[in-house]
Amino acid sequence: MRFDSLTQFLGRRFNIVIDRPIGSRHPDFDLVYELNYGYVEGMVAADGEEQDVYVIGVTEPIERFEGRCIAVIIREDDVESKLVLAPDGTTFSAEEIVKSVRFQERFFDSHIVMAT
């Protein structure tokens, strides 16, 4: 298991842009987003693009989101890991997060690091 520097962001708040709302299709693959998915403006990830984020606990398509980082999904077979944000006052288990992001993470060897 590799350590990922993104774990330093566990528990922190972020304001993100949603570029792939729930129900939208991936631009290159046959994949429908089951969660709102976006990025942290100005935060460059290991792939040279802005840092990607899953939003859990919001069930309608949105354009922006502010919440706290409850987990990091570390991909062992990819250069980039993902942040997981949730609304204030909500909690999710690792199992709930795994189930929620499976639509995309099933293609990667990944594991979750949770905020304590």
C-alpha cells in the first residue's frame, strides 16, 4: 500500500467545481456518473490536471459544492488519487464510499484512506 500526500487534506473544507454532474456521461468512455464529480480549482494533481473530487451525499446534479474531505481514494495503478467530499454533518463508512464510487473505481486497483 502506498502513502499518498493527499491524505494531508483529510478533514479540510474545499469549494469545488462540478464538471460531471450525476447522470452525465464520461467524455471518452461508456460510463455514467453516479455521483457529482468535479475538481478543486487551482490544485494541480499528479496527472497535471486539477485535482479530481467525488461528492458523496448529494443526490441531485449540482454545479458547485463546498464540503469537507472525508476520504482519499488512492489508486495503486494510476498516477492520480481522488478526494471524497461530503456535506457537513454527514458520515459515511468506507463500505458506503466503495459502493458509491464503484461505477468508476472498479477499473482501478484502489483503496480508501478515511478521516479519523
